[in-house]
Amino acid sequence: MSYEYAYPHPAVTVDVVVFTIENDELKVLLIQRDQEPFKGQWAMPGGFVGIDERLSDAAKRELKEETGVSVNFLEQFYTFGRPDRDPRERIITVAYYALLPSDQLSLAAGDDARDAQLFSTDALPALAGDHANIFRVAKQRVTERLNDDYFAFRMLPETFTMYELRRVYELFLGEVLDKRNFRKKIIALDQIEETGEKRESVRHRPARLYRVQR
Amino acid sequence: MSYEYAYPHPAVTVDVVVFTIENDELKVLLIQRDQEPFKGQWAMPGGFVGIDERLSDAAKRELKEETGVSVNFLEQFYTFGRPDRDPRERIITVAYYALLPSDQLSLAAGDDARDAQLFSTDALPALAGDHANIFRVAKQRVTERLNDDYFAFRMLPETFTMYELRRVYELFLGEVLDKRNFRKKIIALDQIEETGEKRESVRHRPARLYRVQR
DNA sequence: GCAAAAGTGTTGCTCATACACCCATGG
DNA sequence: CCATGGGTGTATGAGCAACACTTTTGC
């Protein structure tokens, strides 16, 4: 079976930059490509958009197929289309970022991927094609939106401490934030509430747990 | 001549939402389509991306071909890809906005367009397909960026008055701004300078003219 | 002289920042 | 008892919002 067109068509793919926090580090989910081009190199999960498939559905599907991970929160952030970005054919990639709590992440390498794992954003391997650039733009966009939209808790488990929430900001911004001022700002947003529970079994004073309201 | 692929490929187009200010109104540049689909309806200028063409180059080229207008300032803002947005085939559209001074705008309808003209954003005609949505998203993004990036003067001639600059903000924001506070804010940005000239031949006190620095 | 927009300062308030000490727990 | 992060309040400065009158020109 083949498909014919009166003029040349580019291929369209979606790529997903999945951010999470694990062990007090900002991490990104990468797959090791099992197919050409860039076979053996690490890359963002992604792949071709079905001819009748929504772009966001394609992003979710490819992520699921290649890594076993399901996400709810996914936003389109840029479309990469330089003519020379893929050696096979012209490929235009609509890129998404996703934020995920690390406890919802059970990895399973799948189609087109011989491996899938989290990497600290401080120590990324060499990435296939222009994926280092895609990552950079994604991180920048998420960082910008952190201050406007306060969606940092999408990278945390259902309950979390102030320290953990503050660390998300610090890891993206690359600077330390004042503990007292941070707490005041977050409380003023009126987006989270105390659960009444505390984080036990830590070798210091137990911290209050919070959850997102509603 | 025809082009064959092992699996179906969508078509990729670019559309450009051109904003300008004319006669104290916010306007957008539309073409009247001369081809199916949506023949006879008004739409944003745009068209197919060449197989070896950069996306931004395609946007500039299509705009030039269809309206005679050349722009420098062009930014990608979103990619629209719902499977049903075009009746012919799957079309994915990478959308750009452009800001242009109205004095650099001499219209000439061209390929695929029987007419090209400016419309006040308060009185848009019915638009083809999902172009009303594309317009809405573009206006929202430009409005957001007005406050961050201060590129409002890209819609004004080389010299302009404080009143004219303030009107750009007011037209996007849909609210009136305080004259004194606005002037203070703009001066503090240190982006514009006085030309020394004044806007003469108006039936009120002449206003100082400013230009962008450098 | 009248209509129309140009131009000009001060005050109060809100918000962001800077900053230091004691507390509760595990080991 | 020590190491570790948890938790708390105040003072200062910057920036934003509110607000009214005089000036200059064309008609």
C-alpha cells in the first residue's frame, strides 16, 4: 500500500518532553532509539501523527507506546520544522511538554525504544538530532509559566511538603528561594490546603503535608 | 508528477495573522479566498510549506504572494491540527503573527486571493474554517506579550506620539490607560527617545514625536 | 473663545525582598 | 547531643494606581 500526492508532503511527528522531580532532582524522560535515524542515541519520546489523529492524542499515544507512561497534563509549546532536521525526509515536529509526579511513573520500554529512563537535567546524554534544542526551549517555557500559572504541583505526588514544592521552583529557576517568602506567596495563591497529616519518619522535625484544593 | 509515501502524510501550511493600527483602530489583514475550499470567504493569508522551505520563510512568502505585504517581525504562536479542520485532506497549520506599521502596507491581491484588505478587529466578517479561532488565539498571545516584550511600536510608523503608542495598548487590552502613568512606564523602559520634532497641523496642542532607540 | 488633546507630580498602597532564631525529630 | 530541615514575623523599598489642572494649537 502506498499513498500518492500531487506535490510533496512533509511528515509530521509529535515529541513530548516529560519533566518530573525525583530524589530532589529535575529529570526528563528519554528513550534510547531502536530505529534509524539516530539509532542507539537518546531522544525525547515521540513519533508520527496518525492521519486522523489529534496532535495531542498522538503525543499521548507515542509516549505510552514508547515508555509505558500515561499523562494528563500536556501542553503544546513550539513546532520545529527546519528542513534539514532529519536525514530521511522533511519532518515537522509539534512539541509538547508534560509534567508528571514521579510516583506515577513506571517505565517500560516499548516500540522503537530499546530503553526508556529518567535523566537528571544536569547530566543529559548526547541527544539525537535537534532534541537538545527542543529540550532547552521546553525547559524555558515551563520555567516562564511556573510563575504565571503555578502548576508546579503537577510534578509532585498528591500530598507534598512546602519544601518539596519550593524545590520544584528552585530546580527550574536555578536559584535558592527564601523559605518564608515562598510560603507566604504560595499561601496567598489559595491553591493548596493542609491535609492535617505530617511527613513522618524523617530525621528532622516532621513537615506538614499539603494537597491541591478541590 | 506525483509523490508516493509508504503511509499517509498530512499537508502542512502556514497562516499569518497580521496586526496593524490604522485610523485609531486595531486591524487585521485578510484575504478573500479565490480557491476551494472556502472559496469567496475571508481568511488569514497562508498556504502550503515548500518541501525544502523553512516554516518562517513559507509564512513570509505566502503573505507576499497573496497580499503584496512584506514583514520583518514574525513569530510562531501555535500549531492547529484538528483532523477535521479542512474538508479536502488532513492539514496541519503552523500559525504566525506579524506586527506591521500601516504605512508599510500597500495591498495587492495575488495568488489564491481575489482581494486583500484590512478589517477592524471589532467588525470581522465570517471567517473560513477555524480561522476565527486562529485569530482569537493570536490576539490573546500578542496581548500577553505586549506587557512583557514592549513590541507595540512595531505597529507604529518610525515616529509616533505617546498618544499613539498608548492607543496600541488600549486597543489590545480593551481598557483605557492613565496618560501620566503610561508615560512614566514607557520612559522608564528606556526604549524610545524624543526626535525633537512635533506632530504639527493638528487642531490641538502639538505632541512630541518619539522613535525607537538605536 | 472654544474644542481637543498635550503635558505634568504627588500620595498611598500593595507587593516583593531581606533577614535570624528556635523547634522537633532520628540517629 | 548533634545534624537536619520545619516553622515563624517584621521592616524597608520599589513599583503601580489614583487623581486635576494648565498649555498649546486650529478653527
